[in-house]
Amino acid sequence: TNNGENRVSVNQRALIDKILSRYSSAHAVYRELLQNSNDANASSAEIYFTTNEGNTVTKAVYRNNGEPFEAEDWSRLQKIAEGNPNPDKVGAFGVGAYSMFSVSEEPTVFSGDQALQFVWKDEQLWTKVVGKNTKDTNWTTFVLPSRDPYQLPNLVEFGQFLCSNMTFTTCLNSCKVFVNKELRVCITKSCVQQPQPVQSKRSSKWFKFDGATKSTSCFTLGKIFESRHKLTVKINNVESEMLARFVSSQAKTRFTKELTKRIQRVTKKPPPPVVTIQIILPTNIDSNVPKNDAERILHTFSPLHGRGRVFIGFSGTLQTTGLAAHISAPFIPTVEREAMDLQEPALRIYNSQLLQICGIVLRLTLENAMAVVGSDFEKRLPELVEQ
């Protein structure tokens, strides 16, 4: 004590357990690790499950080939609630990495030539250096011995989860799942048509302009581009693929000093100067029942009528678009990342206006598509009349 003052102590185990109780979605640890991989500019991720005779997981290993940890990354890893201060990165609250403790008591992290292990002493969490990393230095690896051995995930459901979380990854384009060193699931994403500008028209015979603008009080929209991507899934030697249309745009931001201060107080970093908006649209709506496990996984990639979801970065939320379209933007989420935050006053302003600008992108893309349909029809009209 000092003049009647006492330092408040924290039971770290209880705190982490309470944080993890907010991460209610299945496989949350892998969602966080996939996000970290994309933030590290990784192109590939691999997950290895080691099981016993009862198909119970005794250890999981996750690794990615992204940039190795730097000194500040190692420092942040050892501090609860100190998120990545980079406004261009998805992480905000600094608690995602601790989802590792949902499956492992004492995880170990290897990156570059360094290795760090978490250990418990009573109810407090410590870290210790466990020697140099002498192999696979091109990979950042998370070793997760099972705290309580758990059943191997259903590979179709796990593949659907991975597929959904790779929908909007900008760098990560490959994810493989191994069970006892045997490759069981492989998901790859590739661009098959380079981005082309979307030329929005004010009016046409097919679509009448009624006031869509390219700005809100906080966001000003730039050019819109459309590309095509192919997703390929292989599971247990059965392969299937799907094409989808990707629409993307960037918007410049402008916030009052007061709003910037309020956002930074909650997220511990300033709002981004530029945001990227992405939308995925199916090339065709296929409502047929999937014929095999690969097709079952693929159905989570391309949205059906009314089943599009809102993604925060590339993590899908429980919020839907009501359309056959997924939307991704750097919305600010609730702590558990299951939804954009529309309760906290400052975040409600940011998220609502960002959602509005996403709607404008969709509207202008639709105008362009209708104009293309009208132009193609007019070109073919003489031929159709002759027939």
C-alpha cells in the first residue's frame, strides 16, 4: 500500500476464460489464425490434426507461410487486449490470439528463428523462450496440444467453415487439412479474370437513375472493379469447382475530430484513411442439392437467394444481406466478432455509413449490369427480328 492506494490484481485465467466464453462460434481459434495469416501476407495455410484410435484430437498444428513475427508482434502476443495498431489490419481488440486457449492449455508459437511457449503458474499466465527455431523457418507455426482431447471435426463442416473464411482473403489462397499426416481437404482460390472497371450509367432503357450518390458524410467512393475468381475444393479425392463474380472498390474516409477520438477510444487505433469494399455475386444461382462432399463445401462460398452474409474483413458474421450477395468491409465488430457493432454510438455512425456505401456499390454494379444487358439486347435485336 501507498497512502491507502492498492493496485488492482487480475486473475488472468478467469479473465481469459470469460473472454473465450464470448467466442461462441465453432472453430473460432482457426478463424483468428486465418485472419493473422492474411494480415501477414501468407498465401498458404496448413492445419494438422493428430488423433488417437478413437478419432480424438490430441494435438493440432496450424502454420502459414507469411511474414515472420517482428519484435512488436512478439510483444503484442504477450499482452492481453493490445490489438494491432495498424488501421489497415482487421484485429482491433487484441484478444483473438487468446482463442488458442480454447483448445490448448500451453500453446507454443514458432516464427522465424524464435519460439515462445505459454505456461501457467497458479492462475497467472507466463511466457518463456523455448530455444531457437531451427527448422521450417519459412513458416509461422502454432502448436496446440489438446487441453481436453476433443473429437475430430466433421471434415465437411470444417471445410465449409474454412471455405467461408477464405471468401474475401486478399493474400491467402490455399488451405490444406491433414489428419495424421494424410491430406484430407484442400481449398484453393484463384483469379481467372482480371479486374475490369464498372462503368455506372445515370440512366438507360433498362434502368432509371433515381438519386444514387457516391458519398456519405464519412465516405467517398472511388472506382469500382469487377473480376472473376474460381474456388476449387478437394476432399477425400473428390473435387469440385465454382466461379463467382467479385466486385471491389475503395472509399476515402473523413471523420470529425470528435468522432475519430471516440472511435480510437474504443478500438485503440485510428479509423482507416481508406477502406476496401468487396462484394461476391454468384455467376449463376444453383439451388440444386449438392451431389458430393466437395459441392457441399462449395455452397458456402457462393451465396444463394437471400442467404448473403456480412463479413468483417473476411470473417463471416451472423448478420445477413437478404440478397444473393456477400459483403465484406472493415466494419468494427463486437468483441466476439459475431456482428458489426450497432450499439456503441460512435461505432454505430461508422458502421451504418459504411453499410450505406456498400449498398451504393451494389446499386451501381446493378446499373452497370442492366446497361450491359440492354446493350447486348439492342445489338442482337435485328437478328432476333429476322428470326
